[in-house]
Amino acid sequence: MIVFLGIVLVLGMQWSILFIFLPWLTVDIGCTAMQTGLACTLMFGFSVPFLLISKNMVRNIGKANLLVFAFLFYFTRYAGITFVSSPWWTLPFALMGSFTLCVMWIAAVAYGQKLAPPGYSLIMQYLLNILHFGIGRGLGSLTGGALISSYAQRVVFCGIAVFSAVVAFIYLTVYHVGLRQRKKGSYPAILNSTWYPLTRYPNGDAKANQPIVGDQDDDVDNTPNNRQANHK
């Protein structure tokens, strides 16, 4: 859990630096107020389709893998924006915010729900908000301000891009080597490639009254004796 909370904090710091200092860079590039507002609108508008497939994304890609993708999108966004000279070319990088914030937050909340002890789900959600939008934003603004006061903003953004890629690689390695749950059973989730047991649903959907507890990252024990326990 400590590793996961640290990842959320780092993601909050990266979001904070973009949130506070990216408008300065877009002004230097020549973006108008209309273009800046359009970028924000498109980012959140582009996030709506992800809402419709969020459950399947968590199940089929995996919560931890989605967090890694968030770091990779931060890498692309930080690095790419430093090479932009035309105002309209800032829009594609703004659209990546739908993944670095919205989709990332879906994965973070789902992962937090999984790690939270029974009865502490609300506390976990509050803790995630504090880490990302509170402490992460504060530390990110201080760190970004200190770096940009000493180095050119484009240089700082390139450095953060490299940092994002390194963290993504380290977290991916640590998770799949040491943190990933590995429980294997003899009862298959899908039989004959077409038949689903009555307790399973195609496309990774869970029952409406049950939370998402497993995903592609976890080899859940599917034996008949443990199927009910896996859904609690």
C-alpha cells in the first residue's frame, strides 16, 4: 500500500506542475486565451467516452498498468510540449490530460478500494484526494517553482519527462515482480473459449451490486471453494 500511495503522490506532483506552470509555456508559444480554454474543454470532453468503458479498462488492462500508462502519458506530454512552436499543436498534448488525470483517477480509486481494509473505503478515497490534489499539488508547485527559477522551463519539462519514464519503468518492474498477487486455481474463467460460468460475465463485467475486486494483473483463485470469497 505504501508504494501505491507514493505513486499517487508523485502523480499529484506532476499534475500540479502542469496545472500551474503549463499556461506560462503556452503563452510563450503564442496561445490565445480562447485556445487555452479550448484545450481544457477538449480534455474533459474527450474523457467522457472513457467513463463508458472504465470498468472494462480496469478489468482488462489492470489498475497498476493504467497507473503506468499515466506516467507514460506524462512523459509524452511533458516532452512533446517542449518541442511545440505552433499554438494549435498544443491541443493534442492537452487531450492527453484525459488519461493522465481522469483515467488515472479511475484506476487509483479502484486500486485504493482493493487495498483498503473492510470499512475504510471512504477513508481511502479521502486519503487519495489529499495525497493527489492536496499534498501532491503543494509539493509540485514548490518543486516546479524552484526548478523553473533556476532553469529554463522547457529544460525542466524535459527533465520531468525523463523522470516520468524512469518511475514508470521502476513501478512496472516492482509491481510485476514483487507486488502482483498470484493465486492460481484449476477452475477456468472461460470454457471452450465461448462459455462463461454463471458467476462470470463477458468483457470483465461484475454484478451490479459487487465492487471491482480483481483485474488482469491478478491471477485470482477461481476454484469453486474460493469463488465466493473472491467477490467479497
